[in-house]
Amino acid sequence: MPLTMAGLGETNSIKRISGRDDVRRHLENLGFIAGEPVTVVSEFAGNMILQIKDARVALSKNMVNRIMI
């Protein structure tokens, strides 16, 4: 299921990243790789602030939909 379905404060493990190669590479550079735990910190109109490793990253709903948990 896409990460947009995760609840606030929920920690999930990333299963895979979908999309074009450049999109997957961009998310990988931000720390979104398979097996990595990710926590939903905040959500507003589908856009999310996510805790990944020791950083918080804000992503649009379009990008978050590409992250499968």
C-alpha cells in the first residue's frame, strides 16, 4: 500500500519505490530506500512531513504515493 495510507505517528518499513528512474534516484538520495523505517510526522492535504533516518523531509502527495510500505 502507498505511504499516503499510513496514519499519523505510524512507523512503517519501505517495501519499494515506484516511478521513473530519476524519481526513484531522487527519493533514494533523500534516504528513502527499501527496508528503511519511515514515520509520518505530519499530514496536510495529502502532503506529508516524514521522519527518515535522522532527518525530516517534506514531500508532495504525488511523491509520497510512489513509496510503498
